[in-house]
Amino acid sequence: MFAHVSGYGWPGYAAARRLGGMEAFQGVVTTGIYCLPPCPGRPLSENVVPFASAAGAEAAGFRACHRCRPYRGDQRPSNASELVCHAVDLIASGVLDSSNEADLAARLAVSERHLRRMFREQVGATPDQLARSRRAHFARRLLDDTDLSVTDIAFAAGFGSLRQFNRVMVATFRATPQELRTRRRRADRLVADGGIALRVPLPEPVQLDRRLSELARTAIRGIEHVTVEHYRRTVSMDGAPGVIDISADASGHPLLVAHLPRLEGLLHLVAQVQWLLGGGTWDPHEADVRIMVMDNVGAAAAPGVLAEIVERHGAPINGLGRFGLTHLFPTAIALAGADLNT
């Protein structure tokens, strides 16, 4: 089964080897599993093949290690080009949920053939395979961390049907969702009062207290509330309001508690949280409005002006007054023709 890998015929092998020790994942040709170094299994170096991504290892026929559990980490490929990184960001935002690789290539102004070639060389998998791997890994984390039903998890992770969900999980992990849930570790389960609690994997460690301080300086009254320990904000799920709460777990890693009107789209909401914690803004629309206001009135006055814009043009929500959360951020349609200076 793994002869094409151990014989170095896999097209992504050479690209992975060129990473010069920067590979994020390692496939073990004698067992057919892939790991996230350092794995306690400690395979012999001559039996190890490097991969730039979990999706690449899976495309080559490997399954995730049960000891180091690589599916619990961030899934961005290591050392990829700017074009591929942009494509990965678009995939994380859900572009391939309702379109195909040709549409993704068109958005990047390259041919579909060129995009697939770059992905095979730098990721080890096609864009579709990467998107499928992301959905499967997110679903596996939900099976570990939450008590959501298998049906709810399937749709929260972006699968179109239970049949598709079961097929992909078996192909990725060699076990059904029900079997995977029985294997979860006792310490994995997270419990939140009225919300869904999730660990947020990040490509690089983040000093959460410092990031919270940064977010506090730019917080917009009405949609964001920041303390030394928590970041709370309103979110929109297809126009319906929800709330997220980001804090640190016992080990200091980011913990997300989401109170949502529906689970569809949860996968992409977590991607937005990852982007926010990594130094970005919530989404491109909000980023554009923030920049426009800041350019017009200056950084110091921007949060106050943005709060007024939110109060005038954002959809109001009820029941969160104790946190100062009163509105959703205005949509592009709501702001069409609006004066963003005052």
C-alpha cells in the first residue's frame, strides 16, 4: 500500500524533503501512520517520510497517529508560497463549500492546472483534498471535546450528509465517527454552560494576555467586550446573532466558548478566531471599515466613531447588556451610502 511512498514516487516527496527539516508531519512507512513530531512513538529515521501537511500525508495513504494525534494541531502547510497560503486562507473561509477548484483558481488569477500543481508540490494534496482533511480533523476534535451528536458534528464540520461524513472519516481515520468517540480521552471533554467549548489550534504560540491587551485598545463598543482574561464579541451566522468568548484554558492555550443559533459554519467561525488571535481582524469587511474610519479620523478616535456607526447601522440584539454587547457589526448593505466619518 505504501510502496509508492517508500519508493519515493509520490510527487510531493521531493518538495517535502526540500523543506530541510521544517516538515510539520512525518509518515512512518512501516506502520502506515503519520505523526506530529515529537511523537512518543519515536520511529526510526530511515522509516520516516516528511510531509508539509496532514492532508498530504493522508493523500499518500497514511492515517493519523493515535498517540500524538496530529489532527488536534493547526492544519496549515509549512513553508508554502504566498499564492498557496492565500488559497489555504480562502479554503479556510469556506470558498470550496459552494464552489470548485476552478472557481478558486479564478479568484487567484491562475489556471486550475497550475493551482493543483502548486498544491501537489507544496502541500502534497489538491485543494479539494485539503478542504476534506480540514473538515475531517475539525469533526474529530468535536468528537473528542464535545458531547454533540454525530449528526450535529457532521453539519458543524461542513459535510453535506451523514453518508459523506461517515465515508470521509473512515477514509481518514480508519474508523467510524461512533468508534472514534469511544476512543476519546477523559481529559479531552470540555463542558461549557449553555455553549460549545472548543480548543483553538494555532500555527504558532500566542501570548493570549498580550493579544487581549491589543484587542482591548481597538475594541468597538456594542460588538466587543475585552477584559484581562476574556474577549467577547457578537457574531453573525447568516444574519442570526451569536456570541463567542475567548479565554485561556488551564494550560494557557486559547479556549473558545461559542453560543450560536446554529452549528452550520462552525468550522469557518473557528478559522476566523484563529485569524483574529494571530493578529488579524474578524473578517475582511470589518477590516475594510476599520481602516477607512481610521484613515479618516485617526487611530485614537476610530473606536468611538466605529461604536456610533455600529449603534446606528448594526442590527440590535437583546440579552447581553451586562457585557455591553448590543449589536451585530453592520453589513456591507447596511453601510452602503453611510457617512463613516461620524
